[in-house]
Amino acid sequence: MTFEVRVQRTVADFIDALPEKSRRIVTAALRGLGENPFPGSGGDKELLALGGGREVYRLHIARTYTAFYGVDTGAETVNVYEILTIEQAHKRYGRL
């Protein structure tokens, strides 16, 4: 099953502001979510326990960025909500 990866406008703006090399790395990692958005043995994806029945996943990208996203299996979409530097993610959400 292939998923359509959708990014929010703020995420697209964040990616557009990155240097070219970082933009390529982040874009490739997000495209990879279309093939397999679920955690596995690689360790770069994780399901976060937030409560309220909402499943939010975290993706580490190149030890520099963290993307937060949700998966809608019925619509076969991955919705990327936010991308932060790893330092910003730790400050905002604690060490996840």
C-alpha cells in the first residue's frame, strides 16, 4: 500500500527555508513515509503515546530534524503536521 504524503503550509514553508542539501534530505525522508509510515526495526520512526485516542508519529531525519505526522489508513494518507530541529522538539515536547 502506498500512502499520499501531505504537508501543512507551515511545514512546506519550513522546508523551503532550508539550505539546498538539507531540503533534499528532508524531502527524501518525507517521501519515504509514502512507502512505509509505520515504525519498524530502523528506529527512526516511533508512535507517541499522547492519549485521547490520537496517534501521532515521530520521524527523526538525519539526526538534525524531527517530523511529527499522522496516518489515515482509510484515506491512505500521511499528514505531516510539524518539522522542528531536534533541539526545538526536545524543548517543546520533552525528550520523547
